Amino acid sequence: MHSTEIVSGRRLALALEPGDDVLGSIGQACSDHGIAQAVIVTFSGAFRRVRLIATHHDDRPDPEEPLTDAVEVTHVEGVGSGTVATLDDGTLSVHVHV
């Protein structure tokens, strides 16, 4: 095993307003502050409506294929984490797990 101490960089705190798009707001905040990649250590919130993918396992021949099943849930609280990365075309991709 190898280990090293990591010195943490900048930190942002976001408070979204009712109706704000979660992924879009996170991406916009990163863009506004010149952040090209990030780790979302934790987030929590109450959602009026959320679409979740990968809610159950299916027997696909290729497990690397994007999942097509989704469920929409209303009035739910969630906790999660995620990442922000810059794609080849320069746009930010926000990826979260709830």
C-alpha cells in the first residue's frame, strides 16, 4: 500500500432555491468559480420530483451498457455524493449518486 497526504483545494457551499435544477446548479457554480473538476463530498436535500436510474438489477448481456430503467419519485429527501468533470468538448459533467 502507498499513501500520501492530500492538501485540499477550494471549497464551495451551495444552497439551492425551490425549483432550481440540482445538476445544472452545481455545474453552473463550478463554471462561475473556474472549477474544472471536483468531488462532491456530500449533499442533502428535499426534492419535489426526482428521476432515479438503476433502481433495480436486470439481466443484460453487457453490464457496461447505460441503464434504461428509471423511476420518478415525488416529495423525497436524499443524501448523496458525486463528481464534476470536464468533458472533451469543454462542458462540465455533474455525476451524483443518491
